Amino acid sequence: MKWTDLQEIAFQLVERHPEQDPARVNFVDLRNWVLALPEFDDDPAHCGEKILEAIQQTWIDEVA
């Protein structure tokens, strides 16, 4: 899984952090949680604010 796999990342975050409101997750935690996903295999340096915003929005959409 790469940073651009937004749907899969969001699905995994829903599964692993069901108690979290994705609209309230800070980007530091979000980045760490994505990096901790077992299937995630991308360069941590390739992540920026825009990617985290896209992941967060996809996660919000997933739980809506």
C-alpha cells in the first residue's frame, strides 16, 4: 500500500481506529497510524500535508 492508496488506507484506519473521529485527528497521529499499517510499504518522506489532508477526507467520507 502506498500513500496514494487513499481508499485502502481509509478503510484500514476505520478498521483499526473505530473510536476515532477522523475530523479531529491531528496530522502527526494520522501519519504515524498510516505508517503502522501492516500492508503499508512506502517511503515516509513522500508524505506531505496535502496527502494527509486527502487521507483524512477519504476517512471522513468512509465513516459518513
